[in-house]
Amino acid sequence: MDTSDPNSPYYIPPQPVMIIVGMDMGNYVGELDHQHGRTGVGSCKWADGSSYEGDWYANVRHGNGVYITSNGTKYEGQWVNDKKHGNGRLAMPNGDTIESTWINDRLNGLALVKKGDKTETVIFKDDMKIMANNSGMDCGDWVYTVVSVILFFGFWILLPLQAATDTFKGLSEGEDKNSGWGIVGIVYIVYQVYSCGSKSTKFIRNLIGIDKVFPKMQKGIDAKPEVTHHVQSYHYETRHHKDSNGNSRTTKVRVNTHTAVKEQKIKKWEDQSPPVATLHFLSVLLLTRLWTHKEINYTSTAWKKWKKTKKKIIKKNKHRDTHW
């Protein structure tokens, strides 16, 4: 990693060392430079419990490193000017992973997403999942396709056949004149009912126009972040019952007895979402599924207030039952 070569992707022009008053600089252990401060390899831990270990340049994360958030989410990959930038791997506390490319701290491009035993390839644009590349049709899709083809051809074969029978052969005396058309009508109704209940129809029914997408996204960006603390008190009970064969069974059941909710007061915040204008590419796509999420990062002061509120609500409610 050459930060002095202007042609290197890791190049940073000379800049003065800055310390922002009020910002949590963390507890840093590692190499230092008399001119650029934290430069080289080092590790840092912040008040909220997050940590970073890897390359630094001019007091910012720059190069390759591992960052672990306070909730256990782990990013391992490339950094440029204190932002995730380049190839990396994100591991969630529940075991899910994302391997992709980050640009200016946001997921962009193809990504390999693993959730449990399932793996899929998706496309991200500024942290939004815009398309899933599924591997073929599932069983339900095949059933719908086959039945649709059968009913479609059955309807269009019965329709001219019945018309030809009525026109050229005539009807024998006493024969029900509507019996053939009744079959055609039944086939048509069955086809329509089955089509309306398919997954494809349900998906298309929930589509919204591009003119409504942008206002909805902007509304989400402008909305105030909401953080709520939940405490659930509960205990376990041992219950006895008999199964269908008459055998005695014993099960352990969780019983919830008390719930408390308290909203975290947020007076000041800054939304760092990309502007809605960056979604202009959606206008050239015919069918697109957007996946968005919000991530809230606290300053050192806000994190202390969050912990204080959490401690208060737990202290007030934890004695309501055996567990909480």
C-alpha cells in the first residue's frame, strides 16, 4: 500500500493533523507519525464498544482493516479515507454474510449473500438491494406454468369446437344446448381464479409507479429516527398433557407476564443517506424490487444517554418476574 504515489488508489495528499473537539477519538494503540498522527498499523476502541484493527493514515482508517460494531457486526476489507471502499466481507451476529464491493461506505454492485444454508447473488446500489438473481423456478412456479398452459389451450380449443358443433352439426332434439358452453365457462373461470392466486399476479398487483418511489424514499430520509427500548418479563412453566396415543407428555413453556416500552429521546440527528437523485437509474428498469434499511450510529454522548435509558428501564422492570 503506497500512500505517497499519486497514481496509487490509496494516495492521500498531504494534510494537517486535525482533532475535532467533542468527537470520540477512541483509545488508539499502534504506529504514529510526527506529521500525520495515526499512520501505519494500529488498533482503536471507542466508548460505544466498537473497534478497528488494521491500516491507518493521517488519523483515519485507510488500507485494509477489520471493524467490529458494538452489536457484533464485523466488516473485513478495504478502507479509503475512513470509509469502507473496495472489496470486503460483512458478517452479521446471526451468521449471515455479505461479500461485495463498497463505494464511499455503501454497498454497490454484485454481492454474494449467505443466509443460513441459502446463498444468493444480488445487486446493490447505495446499500439498497435492487435485484435478486434466483436460480430458476421453484415448484410453485412450475405448477402455475403447466396448469396455465393446459387451461389456456383447453379454453381456446373448446371455444371453436363448441361453436363449430352448434353451427354445422346442429343440436339433437332434447339435448341441453348450454352443456358445451358451460364446460367452456367452467374452464375459463378456473383459469382466472388460479391466475389471480399465483405468486406472479400477487407481485404485479403490489407494483407502484416510479413517480411514487422517489417521494416515499425522500419521506423515509426526512423522517426522525425512532429508537425504542423493550423489556419482556417471563417465566417457564412445566405442563403435563397426553398426546394422540394417550401417552403422558411433559413440556416446558415460556409464559410472558409483563412488557415495558420506553422511547429514546432524540433531539438532534443527521441523515447521511444518499440523495434520492442517485436513484435515477430506476427509470430505465422495468421491474425492480428495492430493499432498504436504516442504520443508526451514535456519538459518544448519545451512546451514554442510550445506555443510561436502557439501564433505567431494566432496573424498573426486571423484578417483575423470574427472567427478563
